[in-house]
Amino acid sequence: MAKPQKRYVCQACGGIASKWQGQCADCGEWNTLIEDGGGVVTVFQKKHNLQSGGTAFQLVGLDSEAKLPDRMSTGIAEFDRALGGGLVAGSATLLGGDPGIGKSTLLLQAAADIARRSGSVAYISGEEAADQIRLRARRLGLGDAPLKLAAATSVRDILTTLGESEPPALLVIDSIQTMHSDLIEGAPGTVSQVRASAQELIRFAKQRGTALMLVGHVTKDGAIAGPRVLEHMVDTVLSFEGERSHQYRILRATKNRFGGTDEIGVFAMEEGGLAEVGNPSSLFLSARQEDVSGTIVFPALEGTRPVLVEVQALVVRLASGATPRRAVVGWDSGRLAMVLAVLEARCGLSFATSEVYLNIAGGYRLTDPAADLAVAAALVSALSEQPIAADTVGFGELSLSGELRPVAHAGLRLREAAKLGFARALVPSAIEEKGGMALSGFVKLRDLVDHLLGRD
């Protein structure tokens, strides 16, 4: 059991002494020290009590003046859109994507543009030699940019070099999985090395006001490799999506402390690098010469940008006894199962003996719940082999009871569809804003099925 700690308190000045003495060492008074038993203090409490000994800080209210951070444009409008308006000084951004998707190309183009305007950009590569980056820059027409290149993997060497001169406006690290800190044991790419290296680089960026761009590898599941805490440490997480066999790439923000996480940037991979796509709807709409069953156009919404994509469905009837297959590309397979269940339970349609294939054209990946109505319409059209008019779009959320519910920004979706030449829309009946189109409203999913099958 811990013994009580004795102390002696001066009655004149309040000074504390560990043993009794005739004169107080603080104020010089005589015979003023009196024993004070105090509480029981253990060795652990003495060493680990965090209620004192720190530095007090100031607490501010919500009504305190706050200034919006200044933005630094990357020179690529689609990149700035995904970032929320541009890079913020002192921020840390993590860019992840599959190998060969174009991460290094995109950052090299942005870094070269910033270097031409500010002249202070450092590009550190841990995967390529400086000559390789220089050759790629010449191929992309960026050979004249005053970009500072280096091939290094030691965080200590990088920070020492950057600390000897004026800090750059932008620092690109390609990639964080190749960085190594000599304060931590382990090979580059391990959890401890990635965390320690990122922490030191982010600390430098915050202290010196440098915008930091980190390139991150991804696993086979598409998640950024390394510790999950890496995504919590940075201010912005960007995901570069697309298939290497496809021409188009989508830059999506999954975390952004300085902007929204619902904006996307669309690029096309060309001989001269990544080119911006100002009208992404034209990419995801196939040119149909005639009406085809099982297809309908859906006006998706990515932040403030409507994107029209084509939903394609194919229903193949099987012989009795065969196990039907469900295949989905670009949409959630669980949500497809829900739509099929509602069509069977609420509308009397049977898909039990049919294989169902669903595809979102152009390699686009849908996460918008408003796609339920479009998917259901495509499935009904494919099952009945009755095509939907090519100038028709559809959107709305589906409930398990078979009700069609309105979705956000219906007017914005309809206006974008009308601008691209569409004339009719299949929507929930609660939507009243027409946006220059002829609306067909439905309360229940079975009403939509009757309309598509010509029963109304």
C-alpha cells in the first residue's frame, strides 16, 4: 500500500518543502512551515498525472473570425473541381489508383503548370529515375517547365534538402509506399514506415505552408495500401478510377476537409497525356441507330454536375433446372437483387428462370440511389423485349413496398437531359418541376410496368 507523502507548507507564502526546516526557503520567514499530510500519491500517479505540467492554450468560440483558405489552381479545371477549387497551402492530399491508370501523368501535368506560374515545385520520385520523368515530360510537351526533379526514398534526405532553401509551393511524393524513415525499423512499404514517413512529410507541409501531394498504391480490392490511419492523417483523399483498357478516367474525392466529397473530374487518356472532358455525358451515351430493348438513359448527379449514363440490361431465359446467373458491372449487385425482388413480389414479373446481366455503359460506376427506376425500367424492357424510346430518361428511388420516391435535384437532372436532346422522362409522381421535358409520373412501380408494357 502506498504511504502518504509528507510535505510542509509555509503559512506565510504557501511554499512547499519536502522536509521541515526552521526558515522558509522561498520567503525567508522563520517557523512558518507546518506539516500537511496531503493525499496518497503513488509512483505511477506522480509520473503519469496529465492534469498539470502542460502548456495552457486559448479556447475560441464559433463566432470567431475565420478566413477562407487561399486556393492554388493546378491549371487543370477538372482537377480543381475534384479538389474543391484548387490546392490549399499547407494541405496534404493523397491520390490513389490502380497501376498504370495515370496518377503520375496527372500530377506531372499539374506540377508543370504550377511550376510555370510560380516556379517552386519539387517532384520527388521513389519509383523512377529523374531521367525517366524527364523523358515522360518531353513526351507530354512539358520539357520547358521549371520543375525540380529528384529520385530519393529517404525522408531525412528529402526534408534536409528542402529545408536548405525556400520551401516549394507544391511537393509531390511518388509514392509514399517507397519512402523510408531511419527512425523506424522495417522495409519501405510496411505499416510503420508508411505511417512514420507520412507523418514527417505532413508536419513539414503544415509548418512551411507547402501543398503536399502523396501518391498511394492500392490493393487488389481498390483500397489504399498501408495503414488506414494514412487516410485520416491527410486532408484530402482522391481516387483515380477507370480501366486501363478504356480511354476515360474519373477523379473522385472520397474525403476533403476543404470542400465537398461529391465532385468528380473526368479525363480522357490521349497521346499527349490526360485531356479534360468538359461534357462527360457524351462519353457514357452510346450512339444508337435504332431503339433497342433493355436500355434507358439515367441522369446521375455527381456533386453539382449531372452526368447522363446509359443503363443496359439483358434477360436470357434458361431451360428448366439450370441455375440462373446475376452479373452486374458498374452498380451494386445487392441493389440489383432488391430491384428484382420488388419486381417479382409487387409487379408479378418472374426472373427466377432467367439470367440477368446489368451494365453501366462507358465504365462508369453508379452510386446514386436514384438509379433504381432506370434499372427497373431496363429490366422490364429486356424481359418483355419492348424497347424504350431513345429520347427518354428515367430516375427515382424504389422502396421495398414498390413505391417510387422523389430524389434530390430533379430539376437539374431534367434540364441537363433536355439540353442533350431528350424529350421525355419517367419519374416519380411527386416530381413536378418539368425542366423543359414531358414527364410521366408514377406512384407505384407496377404503374411504371403497366406503362412500359402498354397496359395503361
